[in-house]
Amino acid sequence: MKKLFILLLFLSTSCGFQPIYLEKSDDNFFFKNIELIGNKRINRKILSSINFKEDKSNQTLNDITLNTSKAIKETSKNSKGQITSYRMVIQSHLKIKNNDEVVKEKIFISDYSYSNMKNKFDLSKYQDDVEKNLTKRIIEEILIYLRL
């Protein structure tokens, strides 16, 4: 009976552990000015997934600049000169400034290699899926960086 009580006591107490990817609805990041440069589609996806809020009235807040780019590179060709594989690279440069002084700055890079397809419509759809997954990976990295 005593062992059961100790076991129940041990299991019922918590050490305060929370998963790092826990969805929090109160994670709002307030900035005085939000500047988006580069790929508009990826910037909008990052902005909507991470709750960046703009408050121009509060002068004590920082400015944030997000510069993203996407590149699709040919990585290999066959003997006929036809492309056999591609590599997509998404790069996001995050810069947080306070009164023109850089407080935090980091470059997030995510890439993926994939084979060419005969059907170009399927290739286009697959590239969209790859872009979504790479963007999601960058969003997770940015969230971890901002929470630290």
C-alpha cells in the first residue's frame, strides 16, 4: 500500500516540462514595424503562421525585417543533357533591430533534393508541396529561435 501511494504521488506531480512544439494561442510577437522583403508567398505564410503583430504607437518595441528567397537549382543531368534532379533551397534572413541597432540576426536555410518527373504538371504540384514543407520547417526554426 505504501509503495502504491508513493507511485501515485510520483506520477501525479509534474516537473513543469512542456513540449517545444506545443501549440500556444497566446504566442504573439509584437513589433513596432514589420518589413517583408523577397518572396511574397513565403513571407505571407510565415507571417500568418507566426503571430507577428504590429504596434506603431509603442516606441519601445523592436523592428523586424524578414527577407526570404527561394531557388530551384538543377543538380544533375543525364547524357542527353536532360535534367534528372533538382534542389530547392529556401532561405530566410531574420533581423530584429532597436533604433537601427541589430539586436538579433539569424539566417534560416532549408533545402531538399528531388528527381525530375516526365509530367510537368505533377512536377509543379510536387514543387509546391516541397515549398510548403520547407517553409513549415523554417517556421518551426524561427519559433524556436524567438522563444529562446
